Amino acid sequence: MNPSTVLPGFLNRRRQGLMMAALAAVALGACAPPAPQQTTGAAAPAPAAAAPIAAPAGRYTLDPDHATLEFRVGHMGLANYVARFTRFKASLQLDPASLAASSIEVTVDPTSIRTDYAGDYKAAVPGTPYASFDEALAQSPKFFDAGQHPQIGFRSSRVEETAPGQLRVTGDLSLLGKTLPVTLDVAVVGSVAAHPFLGRGAIGFSATGTFDRSAFGMTELLKPALVSDAVAIRFDGEFHQDAAQGQ
């Protein structure tokens, strides 16, 4: 059972189990959305108490110190393997009076993938050109191919308020040279008219979505199904109103 021609060290049976577990992370990162009718994600947690959005209208930028972007994928039907990206940016155009008029744009650096793989990757994969498992996932043409595709992007095309504090955000996800629609379920966690330290508007969200990676051409480890096609993402983050607008 040879899971990948790019990572020949997987043939080492003693290391194979560890490496298969780690490969789950890349499958998630190379997530691919299914047909639109299948893109509905798992419901995001509801805010403690739905209330009108206090943050004023305007442009907001993600605070990288208070943001997380993680992903998970099924590993051999046994467990979920979770990894994350550590470098990403997002900008929000907020209209609290008409959320349907709001929009968001996100960019992700695929070289910032972090799996927390604890093994000795170079020992497990003799002859690999990559210094670490994370680098292999980021740079290998079988996976993120960051040399050819240095950015993952998402741009919203539709925002719907499904309930107070609950949104459904549809947009275009660009990955590995393909752009396809994906839908996220989003919860407004909280908002304030003036951040206690910044004096400007602030708002926080939690978003989840589930889709298939194969639509983007990420098919490694699908036959046999060592890593699931279905992948899930979760984002939690705080946005601050841009200074020029909040002063």
C-alpha cells in the first residue's frame, strides 16, 4: 500500500503509521468544495445572546494576534487529524444595518501550515528534498505546491442572515489554480462600538465549513481511502475597524 510517490519513505512500515497520520493534515489544507448543494458546513456555535451589532459600518482588518485558522480531516476512519495555518490576512467591509451588503476577503500563506509532526521526518523519508514534514506539505506538487500557487484566497459573494447573530456566507475559494464556490456558517461572537484599548469598532466571528478536497485536484491518499475526501475548516477571529475610519 504505497500512499504517495512523492514521499517514498512511507514504504518504511515502522514509520508508515506516523506519516499517514500527519498526511491527514495536508488533505485538509488542500480542501476542495463539492457541488453547491453539498457545501453547507456544520453549524457554528451561537453567541451567548444575540444582540444588534454594535460595531459601526466601515472597513475592518483582522487582528492576527486574536485569530485561528485550523483544519481537520479523517484519518483511515479512525480519528480526525487537526492542523492549522499561522499566517493569513482578512479584511471585512461591514454594514451592520444590512449584513447582506457586507463582504469579506481572506488570503492564506500555504507555507505557514503547521502539523506539529513530532517524528524525525528526514530519517523517515530518506532522500527527501524537504527539511520537515510541514515543508513537504507546503512545497510538494502533490499537495500545496506553494512555489506555483503561493496564496490561498477566499472572497465572499453572498452574505445571508439566517437568524439573529447567525450568517451563511457563500464565496469563491481559490486553491491550486482552481476557484470554486464554498459556503460557510458564521456566528457573530460579539461586537463593540469602541474597543477598550483602541477606541474603535471591533467585531468577532466563528466560522465553519465542510467540503471535498478532490474538486481542487488534491487526490493523494484517496485510493485507498487513507485520508478522507471531506475536509473541515474552522476560523475564529477578531476584526478591528481601520484607524482612519474609527477616529
